[in-house]
Amino acid sequence: MTARSVWSATRQFMSVQSDNAELLKAQYQSFSRQMPMMYMILMANTWALAITYVTIAPLVLTIIIPAVFTAVCGARIIFWWKAQAACPEPAVAHKALSRTNRLAGAIGVAFTAWSLALFPYGDAYMQSHVAFYMAITVISCIFCLTHLRSAALIVTGIVNGAFVIFFISLGQSTFIAISINVALVCAGMLVILLTNYRTFEQMIIGQQRAEALSSENLRLANIDSLTDLPNRRAFFQQLRTSIDKAEKTNTRVALGVMDLDGFKPVNDLYGHSVGDRLLTEVGIRLSFLPETCTVYRLGGDEFAIIATMASPDDVLIGKANKLVERLLAPFNLPEATVQISASMGVAVYPDMALTTEELFDRADYTLYQAKRNRRGEAVLFSAAYQTQINDEARIEQALKQANFDKELSVVFQPIVDIKTQQAIGFEALARWKSPILGEVSPSLFFPIAERIGFVGALTRPLLRQALSTANQWDSNIRLSFNLSAYDLNSHESVLSLISIIESSNFDAHRLDLEITETAFAHDFEQVKRSIEMLRLLGCGISLDDFGTGYSSLSRLHALPLTKIKIDRSFVTDLHKRPASYKIVKSLLALGRDMNLDCVIEGVETTEELAALRQLGGALVQGYIYSPPIAEQDVKAFRIEANGKVAGA
């Protein structure tokens, strides 16, 4: 090791290190409590020694110099006393500690020189006081400078070095013994100081590591591990913070809740690993937002965006739709190129919500409406939705209080063979007359019943009524009955349906149970098992609203279907809309290829009926033949239809 490297290492050891900001701040805060005590000890010891020599030593040594020392010590006491409440920046702490390091050397030299200057004026007792002063002062300084190793070493080196050299040079055995004794005590004190300093340093480093680990745990607790976006926990924390800030600054906060359309089929067709990669890519596309916006993954395929300083409503919804449009571009994944869309519900604080929970609930409600009515768009919560929420709340309460056996009834809409003009069956449709609300549309109460878990309580009495009525029909007339996805979601629900069918004495082979493609958004394997159980009983299975969902053909092929029902959205003005005409033509061809009967819903005009005849459609349902009719009118309808055929 060269002399240069030794000098560099010594210099570094004796200086204040600046590479650990937290250690600097801890040293500073510890010093601010200890330094006033050290300076007070110096002042008290100095005046005690000065008074001892005041009658025999010059005035400059006994009054003036101690007064100067007192002024310097007083200034430092005030500085450190004020610093006790401060939490300085690392640079400020380093500057203050480095200044203390330099002052330690200067103060050590000044106090040592002053005390040794007094030594010649006194007798043996007074000289012993000088020795005591120097020894006790250096020991007290070591204690007070424990957390600034370099300053303690500087003071000890100067004071103790001068003490030992001076008193040994006197040749007096008592002073030699005292100097050696003090040197050994100080050496022991320095060993303790270095040990305590290392312990202090390790404690601060340990705290840093614990805080870093805690911060990392907190970060992980608030980050979605798949997409690296903030998660649901972070979302609700930030939403509360944003609303609190908006309240103070009189600004608006917009919340968008987004759900992917078509994600589940991708997940089921290609596997969860591809679904995870797709979610990651979605997160990346959504991440490029202005500084006032933050995207979160709430779970599954649901995301949220919080926008502070929200724009006016028309601008806001325009930006939201542009964000939704980002997801329309195909995702080129290693396994496949997939295409999805997204729907978003947007609500604004304080315009339409005043609390965190209210804002989220209203954005979520608007998302639900967007997925039902305006799929693939961003929809803003409005006063109309508030009215709708109130209406739905009343319906929900009425459902919870209803006697379904008395309040529910069934009407029937014929399904007609357009070649024979004969009704080959009837679809049972629910009606609810509430004593509180009056007549309530199925389009209103069924979604609410599904949401609150009441759908099974509706299905069972309706099925019993429909089967009871159908038992009175001719044996060649079929009954179609709609099932909710929730009716197929458990083994127990299906067994309940089977029990009702078997106890009705209705021939299960004449019963068509209709399900929608939304059923596949639930547990597909359970839905498949439920359908297979119903098929074993003899029931037909119809896929309702075919073409409006996201079902893959492979999934349709995996189910034991017997019919598909083409949704009325493709039939309306069929003869005027080439795109609809081609879609219906393709769906009819698909049905023939899969050996499935096709029922075409919503036929209302003779022009639509003529176009369907031209396409080879056979079974239709709609107002062109009859609206839904009461059970007592079914027989009359069949007689009238037979009369028309006979007359033709």
C-alpha cells in the first residue's frame, strides 16, 4: 500500500461521508440533541478553571479568552438548539456536519492551548486542575461526538495528544502516570465510540433496508403483477385522493370503467397464456395518456381510468371514444392475431356523483348500459341514467317483496311454418303485474333479477305455468321456453328444472329450451354439462339471438344444439339492407350445414317475409302473424290459422 493510498484512506476515514443521505440526516438529528450539552460542559469547565487562576494569571487568560469561548459556544448552542426541529436535506446536513468537523479541530486546539497557557501560573494543585480539565473535557467530547466519528477522533487526537506529550515532558512521575492513565482511558473510549458508531450506522442502514422493503411491498401491493399497471387497491386509494383534491380546488374528476368485448372467447379458444398476453398488450396501449390521466387494471378484463382536471363533457366523451378505438386495431400475438373491442362507462365528480363509492357505482352502471345497448363505445352517465337507477331500485324492492306464483303470468307467441302457414309451436314469454308497480316489462325486471340472484325464483313458477298450459295443446305443438345463464350455472339449478319438467307430465321431446350466447360468458364447461343433462331428458336446445354475441363456431359445435334463432336486428328492413340480407342468408346456410332448424325472429312486414321466403327460411316468429297472446287465446289462434289455410 502506497503512502498516497494510506493518506487517501485516512482522509476519507476522518471526513464526513456524503454517500448515504439517510445516515447524514440521522447524524444531524442526533447531533442537534447532543451538541448543546457538549458546549455547555465546555463553558462550565472553562469558567471553573478560569476562576481558579483569576487572581494569579493575566486577565486576558482568565476573563477575555473564556468570554470569547463562551460567545462561540453560545452561538453554537443556539444553532443546534434551533436545528432540533429541522429535517434537513442531505446537502444541508453534510454541510453542517463538515463545518462541525472543522470546528472540532479549531476548538480542540484553542481550548488545549489556553489551558496549557494557564499551567505555569499555578501551584501543584492548580496544575492538577488543568490536567483534570483537559482529561474530563476530552472524555465528555467523546461521549457527545459519538455519532460523528471523525470529529471525536480529531478532538481526542489534538487534546489527548497534547496532554500526553506535555505532561510526560515535565518528567514528574505523578503527571506521567496521569497522562498514561488518561491516554488508556481515551483509547478505550475510542474503541467504544467506534463500536457504537458502527452500530448506529448499521441501525440506520437496517432502517433503510426495512423501509425499502416496506416500500417495495407497498408497491407490489398496489401493482398488478400481469400488466404492471396500478391495481384495484391503488385505484380506490387514488380515486379518494383525487376527489378530496378536486373538492378543495373546485375541479372535476372523470372516472371511466372499461370492459373488453370479446376477450373471453379469445381466452377460451387460445388458452389463458394468450389471454394474459392480450391483457398485457391492452395495458400497454392504454398507458399512453396525458399526465392528468392514470389507467388501472381492476381485475379480469376490466380497466379504469381516472382523469383529474376533467374536460367539458363533449370533449371528455370524445377523448374516451378515441381511447376505446385504440383497442380496435388487431393484436399481433405469437400464437395468433386477435381482434377485440371495449365498452366504457364514464361518470364525473361532482356533476353526477359526490362520493367515491357513488362515482364508481355510476361509472360501472353506465358500463353495463354501454355493453347492453352501445357495445364498443364510451357512454357518459347522465340524469336519465339516474332516473333509470331510481326506477330499477323500485323494481328491485318490488321483486324482493313479490309473490311470484300469483303475480307472474305467461303469454305465448306463435312460431309459424311459412310454407304451411301453421303454428308448429309457441314461445312462452313472461309477464309480471306487480301490486306496487303495475305491469313491468320483462326487459326491465329480468336483468335486475339476474343481477340480484332472483332469476331462479322467476324461472321455476314461469316454467310450471308454461308446461301446465302446453299440456292442453295437441301433441304436435311444441313449447319454447327461455332460460337465463344463471339457470345453467349449477348442477342444483338444472336438477330443479328437470324435476319441474318431469312432474308436469309434459313430453320433454316437445320442449325447446332457449339460451342466449351470453350464457357462454359464464362457466362454459358447467353450461355444457347442464345442456347435456337437459338433452338426455329429451329437451331441444335453441340458441337465441344468434349472431349478436361472440361465440366461436367451434364452441357452438361443441354444444348439442337443435335450433338457432336469428335475431330480429338482422331481419328489420331486410329487403332494404344488403348487409342484413347477406348475414341472414349466411346464417340460414350455416344452420342447414349444422343440421339445425332456424327460427327467424321479429318478422313484421310482408316485404320481410317475402325476402325470407326467397332465402329459404322456414320458421318465423313475429307480429306479422301475431303478438304474444294469452293462454286462452292459443286455441282460437290455431283454429283461425287453420281456417285461413283451408280457405287458401
